[in-house]
Amino acid sequence: LPRLTRTLSNIIYRKTKGNPLFVSQLMLALSKKRLLFPSLSRRRWEWDNEKIMSQKLPDDVAVFFTQSIADLPSDVRISLFHFSCFGASVEIAFVKTLEMALEMRGL
């Protein structure tokens, strides 16, 4: 198996410099763009090296995340902006209470 994935792993490593967070996010992005996809008939993942190499991907994880956030729908970005005021995490109970309050007000 390593011989099958060597070219993809080399590309991913060059793009991410081995940053595990960047690797996982890049793999998800490639999957969403259908550049990395499961083949049920061959029972393995497939990809197109040339298409992946031709992608304009940032070399910096911060730029990558900034672009990923910019690609989100505006209502999701606005929600993330507001929730960021509460710190690194928000209890789900708080989110549900806020959601109910907004529904009661018709917002």
C-alpha cells in the first residue's frame, strides 16, 4: 500500500510541511472538491496527482483556515463571529437557550 500512496503523501507533505492539523484539513478539502474520493469498485481511495498539484492552495495553515472560513455561508460566519466573543468553546446548553430566545422573539 505505501507504494500506491507515496505520490499523494509526498504532495500532502509538500503542501503542509507535515503539520497534522493542516494535513487533516487539506485532506477534507480535497475530498470536498472531489479530488480525493473513494472508489467502491477498486475498494480504495483514488486521486489525480496533476489536479491536486495544480490547486492553488496556501502554504500557510492560517491562510488556509482564513480562506475556509471565507467560503462558509454568511449566516455561519456571523454566528462564528458572535460565538467567538464567548471564548474558545461554548456549552451546547447555552447555544440551545440562545436559539430558543431568538425563536421566541421571531429572529
